[in-house]
Amino acid sequence: MDDIRTVYLDHAATTPMTDVAVEAMTAHLREVGNASSLHASGRRARRVVEESRETVAQALGCRPGEVVFTSGGTEADNLAVKGLYWSRRDADPRRTRILATAVEHHAVLDALAWLEEHEGAQVELLPVDRQGRLDVEALRAAVERDPVSVALVTVMWANNEVGSLQPVDQVVAVAQSHAIPVHTDAVQAVGATPVDFATAGVDALSLSGHKVGGPLGVGALVVRREVELAALVHGGGQERDVRSGTLDVPAIAGFAGAVELAVKQQSEHAARLAALRDDLVAAVCRAVPDAVLNGDPVDRLPGNAHLSFPGCEGDSLLMLLDARGIECSTGSACSAGVPQPSHVLLAMGRTSDEARSSLRFSLGHTSTAADVAAVAEAIGPCVERARAARA
Amino acid sequence: MRVVAAMSGGVDSAVAAARAAEAGHEVTGIHLALARNPQSYRTGARGCCTIEDANDARRAADVIGIPFYVWDLSDRFHTDVVEDFMDTYAAGQTPNPCLRCNEKIKFAAVLDKALALGFDAVATGHYATVRASAGGEVELHRAVDAAKDQSYVLGVLDEQQLRHSLFPLGDTPKPQVRAEAAARGLLVADKPDSHDICFVADGDNTGWLREKLGDRAPNQGGEIRDDATGEVLGHHEGTYGFTIGQRKGLRLGHPAPDGRPRYVLDIEPVSGTVTVGPRERLAVDRVEGDRVRWCGRPLAPGTVLDGADVTVQLRAHGAEHRAVVQVGADDLRVDLLEHADGIAPGQAVVVYDGTRVVGSATITSTRRVSA
């Protein structure tokens, strides 16, 4: 088994750390210093954090003071959704509605479900089309039905499963006319597509370190300075008083290095990945003519190839490919260890069987033409086998 | 061979997988997700199929060094095992879901999927032995450890299923399996054996059936009558709470005149009557069954098995009874040379010739020894 070359095509799950990030992180691992301490070691640590904050701000088009470091994308999403809900509802108790797409990541969806169950929120999940794109008119109608009762709107920048980009600019246009804050989960988008906080006009934006070539366990919520946000994690108040916990200096340094590089290289990176991805989709469709590409064919993440293979169980296919060293994802979450049909594909109007027949190949900075060739060679026999297993 | 090791998260299947890998097979660990609604089935579960069990199986696969996946067979399990379990109780009988699971899930749905995916066999931690006869026929035998022997619940496997089955533990006593697990660094070495029905989370069969059967319950209760006098001794809330031979939980108002305990002798699902009587009235000397399954070469109708080594087992971990077995078209008639007690229709009668499992049938009726 050890002689099989690993073909890693699950970059949307996590992507290898870039050298820049590893160096930036390891440079600080042996240094002592709590960024909140007042002595020289503390000041040195604080300096690393603040320089990192400025780097991230520069890369994302926001002000340094708008960057709140978190433990990752999930915490950033929770902080945004819960924090905005609590602060907006405290300011005006009528604001209990939350509008979101039905295809948000579980870090948002489950936070919303919790608010609905415990905090009196009324969550409205807005429909998407067959490509997974938000129906903006449905959003407009939902807002205009009773604008004063909307606490926030949250719409992801790019879908983690099928890769479709959401019309965030249109979402902002609808919400802004009623002064409703907008959060966007941009975990998959940063480094893959141009993301500029100020230009986008959103009020809060989540990103994650390990999706952009940085370390695991670190991320950020970018929040407009004027926006009130209730705290989720209480304690020392290290991050703008909305997020407590001793700052992870090495991880933040690695994160900043990764974000800076990812954004700087975004355009050429995206062009290279999109070409590879198009080759992969074409090769798969040659080998399996009835395979279907899911998600928006044009407005999508450059590294995302989400495909349905009629008559296959995605789980079987994943196992067969894994045995050949090809690593991908069914894209669906596990609930209690049991694979569930993807809520994203179900929201896109697919049947449970169709949803279960899907695989996500996601390319990243280490992907090569050889990886695509490996998939092209393996996919036909694997699909044939998986189909036999289902018959 | 390429082998799927079904890993429940228990010690037996972990050691079985390790042994299969050590024997040179290319082994892939599979945990079967069988609960359709994990939350309601699994919360507080103490049998198998909990999230902890899936994690234990995964960690065992890590230690053994084999790939590991979860296969979702919850729909098949619900249809073939859980529904069958409910239907059998509703009919006033006593099912054996483990046997049904082996027949329909582990060595059917799982095996079929495994074969289609390019595997050659399924390995499990059952205590039983598959070996080839001198003539090259596949045979299922009892395990060496008589106390752990599970050939009874495998008595439904046919020749094709047996040809693709590996039972690496059949030659080993259980304590040795635990010691081996510890020596291999498997953390499940000390994990208690599961005894309950895996999908009945808290072990309360009657409560589970009351909730799940709903309108399908054949009755909402009835009388408990004395077998000899016909006297009504008490009332119950549903016949599905009873099994023939049961003594506990009858909640009879007053003791029998002779002061001896009473046992369930008969269950009538339509009228809801449960008949009770003294222990000697449980004795049966004939058992009939249908749904015959042959573990190996089928025997022709009309065949009579009357050899000195022919025995039958009538419940899991039950005693062996010498018997004469007459083979019908799709049924068996078993005359017991030694009486058996508390035999419940719905259970299997498994026929042995010495240590070899010949086949099995589902018990449809019994004949009580006339007093």
C-alpha cells in the first residue's frame, strides 16, 4: 500500500501549509510571550500579532482594527451569527428574524438552529436554484415583508460543497437599503476568488487559516468597526472585547503569512486551478459520459469539481478511489457517524439518491496535471465497480 | 484475499480483523451503521451501534493498520431486521434478530456489496469455524469455546455465504482473545460483551415494542389464565411482553395452590390470552419449523437424519438435544429424544451433526409432552 502515490484532491477540506506559513509560524514557536503582558517579551508577542493583523487587513481590504482573530472558521461564523443576533435584538427586541440560504455551512446552519431553539430567533432559509445560487428576489421579498424584524442576513461567499459563488453584492444591496447587517462566510473564497471587505460592503466576513495554506486552529472574523457584536467567548477580552483567550502568536503569524500569499497569488492561482479543474471535469465526463457537474458552471470556485455519478453510492466510489491513493470527499457531513445526503444538493432540488451519488474533487496549490491524469485513469473502472455494488 | 472485516467496536471483531490482516489478507475495516435514526436509537444505548462503538472500531483499525469506513445499511437493517422483529412479536412469537441480521445484512447486504466492490470475503468476530470437508464441501462447525459458540446464529448461512465468510476466532477461547487484544494494543480488550438487542437502546424490549408497535400491536392487553383450571390469574398490557418459558414479570396476584412458580406456556396474539402453568408443562417433544436454510449442500425432502450425533439447538446458547430430523419440502419436523423446555416459535431450530451445522429452520410450532 505504501508505494501508492497519494493524489490529494480534498483541498476544500484542508490544504497543505505553504512554506511561507510554516516559516512564519515556526519562527515564533520557541519564543515566550503573552501578547497581553506588559514586559518586553509580551510586547514582542503583541507586535507579532499586530503586524499579522495589519497584514491580514491589507490583504482583505479592511482596517486592522476590524480583524478579530478566532480559533477558525467555525468560531468566526458562530461569533458573527450569534453576536450580531444578540446585539441587534438587544437594541430592538423586534429584530428576531435571520435570513440565510439553505446551503450555508453547518457552522452557520447549526448556529442558526440553536438560536431558533434557545433564543427565540425565527430563521428563514431562502431557496437556491439548481446551481445552488441564492434566489435574490426571495431574499428581497423576505426582507421587505417586514424589514424592521430582520436581525441579520448571512449568505456564504462560495459554497464549500458545490463551489457556486453567491451574489453577495446583490445581497448587500438589498440589506443595506434597510440598514440590516450582512455576514458572509468566505472560508472557501479567500485566495480562490477576489475578496475585498470594503468593496463588498458586508458587515462581517469569516475566514479560516487552514483553507488558505495556513495552520489549523486559527481564523478570523472581519467586522466593520461600527458594528456592535455581543461576545461569545468571555474572559480577558483580548480581541476587541468580543473574543477572549490568550492569542496564539505563532498560529496568527502563520495565518497572516498564508493569507498574504494566497491573496497576492489569487489571480494566477485561480487561473491555473480552473484550467486543471476543467481538464479533470472533461476527463471524468469522457470516462463516465453520464456524470454531471454540479454547481454553477461559470461562477464557481476554481478548484471545485463536484460531480454526480448516477447509479453509484458516493461512499463506495470514495473507498475505491482511496484504495488507489486518490483522496476526495463525498461533500456531505456525517451525522452521528452515518453519512447523510447533502443538505446542499437537496436544497438544489436533487433527490436523496442523486445527492448520495456525488463526489467532490477539490484542487489546491499542490495539485498537478499528474493528479488529474490519475483521476482520469481511475474513475471509469471505479464507477463501474461502484455501480455493480449498488445493483 | 481482499477481505472486509465487519468491526462492531467490540473486542472480538477487532481481533478477528487483526488476525485476518496478519494472515496476509488485504483487510479493510467496515463499521456498519445500522440505526436509521441514530439519536433515538443510540442515546444511552448500551449494546452495539453507538457512536462510541464506531469510534472504538475506528481506533482498532488504526492500531491494526487497516483502512476504515462506515457503511450505512440502516434502511436494509430496518426493513429486514427491525420490521421482522416487530412482526414476529406481533404474531405472538419470539424473534432472534441477530440471526436475521446475519442472514440478511452481514452475510447478504454487506457481503454482496463487498463482492461487487472487488472484495473476496467478509470476516467477523463470530465464534464458529468454517472448513472444507474431505470432498471439498464447505462446512460450518461449532467453535472450540463451547461457552462462546455462535454457530447457532450463523445457522442461516448457505453454501455461497459460507464460501465468502471468515471466522478467525473459531479456534480460540474467549479469554485468550481478550489477552491477544491486550497484547496487540487494542483498547477494546476489556470492553464488556454486548448482550442486549443492539437497536433496543436501554435493553427494555417490552417498552420499546410498546412504543414502536403502536397500531400494529395485535392486542393492547389481555388475560393471564391458568393452564389447568382456566382461571384468570391476572391481566397484562400486551402479549409482546411475553416469551414462552418466561417466569419473571408475570405479576400474578396470588401464588399457585401448590406454591410453585408458573411459566408462560402459550401466547394467543388475537385474543391476547397468555396461558401459564407449572414448569413440567413446558416440556416439548416435537418441534416443527419452516424457512429452512442449509449450511452447505441442501438435503432432499424425505431425508431423515437419525444418526447418533444428530442434535438440535433451540435457542442461542441453549443446550443440545438429541433428535431425529425429517426433511420436508421447505420445512423440518424434529422429534426430540430428550425433552426441551420453554421453546418459543419464532426462534430457530439449528440442526447439528456432531460439531457441524447442517441447517436451520424457524420454529412454527411445538408439541407439548402430554401430561
